[in-house]
Amino acid sequence: MKTVVGIQFKGGGRVYYFDPLDLEFQYNDYVIVETVRGLELGHVLIGNRLVEDDDLEHDLKPVIRKATQDDLTKEKNNNELAKKSFEIFKHYVKIFNLEMKPLYCEYTIDSSKVIFYYSAEDRVDFRDLLKVLAPEFKIRVELRQIGTREAARIMGGIGSCGREICCKKHLTNFDFVTMKMAKEQGMALNTNKISGICDKLMCCIAYEHELYKELKKELPSVGQMVKTPSCECCKIVSVDYLKRTVKTDENPGGTPVLHKADDVEIITLNSNVKDDATLVASIDTDDNIVVEEVNVESIIKEKENKKTITPAKDPKHFNKKTGNKNAKTPKRNN
């Protein structure tokens, strides 16, 4: 077991574990830690807690100290300075006509480095840009390219649901999202409808997937034959898992009929058909449904009649060797 503290940095996102050493931290504390970007101000979301060693992905870096009021004041000043620096960065990007989209910039807590973030479809050669920015700021300048999802988290926005996007509001990790998940949830497989403002599949598809898997166990599926209050046998053409409703194709070529899922009964097809049963074969086509009824009993009788052999009228006069039914059987000599 290892004692850790969970820390989140500016811009939200993932919570990282650090070693608290001998210090005790509570939720909403501010700390100074060292990351790959340098000294940063972090926000404690998870106080001191014990975790299994197997749950740790790598060795923990220690927390340097608790943040003081001077650190908070300096962070505020750096944020104001970052706004002015970002305008300078955008100005030079436009001058050099680089294929990149400037997103934001930030300073380390000790003001020893400024980091500019941007997004781009391809790799960008910004060496000439750095030659101009370094003398401008007189500190270490770093440019970092981030993906469209990370950019959406930083910038924020309103999703297709009309609410603030999940990654900005509460989602800490980006889950793996597939088109198969969207299909199993009955969503229209149109990239414009199932993609977020980052042009990637919406994150809510992933963390709602488990709910839909449970609902699919309780509700009928598309293509199943069911009995409804208005039809003895029809096929389900669509399912709304959240509203718990289904639509059935009761009128060939007409509008599907809406029913509550609790009002339909699944028809189980039995392969063992009785002799006097009637088989109904249906063939789905784009325009209509062709139905053909076949009586099993008549088919069985017809097969039996074909197998029946008419016997000879007088079996005594039938010669087995010659096959002549009129020939007499020769007498045996004793």
C-alpha cells in the first residue's frame, strides 16, 4: 500500500497521483509540484489516501510544499500576463502564415517558462517562429501541439444537447469510443449527429454504453417478431431504450406503429411443427411482404400416395424369376 494525493491542474482534466511525503492534504488545498512542464500550482481533489501498488502506473513524484498566499497572487499575475502574451503569439502566427490554430498560453509558477498551445492537422515547422518569440519574452519558450479533444476541453463550448460539453464540466478522462457503441444505442450513424465540437465521437456515448447494455437485456431487439395489442404477429423496426418504446411494421408500406415495450410479447418460433399445423413463410422485400400458406397434412398424404405400390391381382400366377404374372410355376420332379 502507498499513500497518495490526487492533484488536478489548470484547465481540468485528469487527476494525477503524487507522493505527499509527511504532509497532510485535504480537498481544495493548493500545492506546488514539479511536472514535465516545470513547477506548477496544483489543486487537490483527493486527499491523502492508501492505494494498492499495482494501481500505480509509474513512480510517484513528491509534492514540494503547500501553496502560500504569495504563490496564489503570483499565479493570478501570470494569468493576466498570459493573456497579453497569447495576443503576441497569435500576431506572429498570422505573420508567418503557419497552418496552426493558437489555443492558449500559460506560465510556470516561477515565471521561468511560457508555454503556447496550438492545434493543427499536420506537423508544423515553427523554428522561424521560435527565433522571434525567444527575444520577445526573454525566457524559455515552448510550443505544444494538442489534439482536438484536449483543445475542446480547454476552450469549452455547448454540445448538441444544449448543455456545456462533458469534458469541460465533469469528465476527467477520455474514454475509448467506437461506432459500434453508437449502433447498439440505436443512434443514427451520421458523423455529423454523433460527433462533438471536437469532430470526434461524443464522449457521452462511452459512459452511457453500460446503461444501454443493461436495457437491451430487458427490451426486445430490432428484427424480433412480437405480438402487439393491434397485431398478432409483426416485426420490430426500431427501439427507444430510454423511453422504453418500440415501433412495429404492422402495415406493409405504411408508417410504423408505436407501442410501449411492456405491451408487446415476444413470439418464440418453435421448430417442432405438428402434423396438422400450417406453416407461414414470409419474405421481406423493400416494397411489401409476400405470405404463402402451406398445409402440412396435405403434403404428407401426397408423399405417402407416391410411395404406395399396387399389388398383383393373383399372386399365385406371378413368376418371380421371369417377372411374368401369367406364367405358371413349373412343377418339381420328385
